Amino acid sequence: MKIYGYKKNGEELLDMNEITFQFSSANLRKLSEFLNKCANEIDNEADWEHEHLETSEEEPRIIVFKE
């Protein structure tokens, strides 16, 4: 597992050692459903590469990329 991220308004991709999610239970469920959907697609679609979680402009972007 690898985790990457950007600082706010940053341009340099950082290799992260740790991340913290601060979510409501509803957003945590939304993330969980998204991750499960991605896992199922990775298992069933050979050409699957990545997927973006739909978020608002004010929220961080979450992208899952196939290893």
C-alpha cells in the first residue's frame, strides 16, 4: 500500500507515512462504499486504473489508483 498527497495549494506530490481522516459517520460510510466499489472493480476489470471519489470543491480529493 502506498499513500500520496499534496499540501493545500501545493504542487509537489508527497509520499505519506500516515494520514488521518476526520469524517462524519455519513462521510465515512461514503468512503467505505467507494473503496469497496473500487476493490470490486479491480477484481473484475483487468483494465481498471483509477477512480475519483466525488467530493465538493471544499473537500479534499480522494483518488484510488490500482497497485
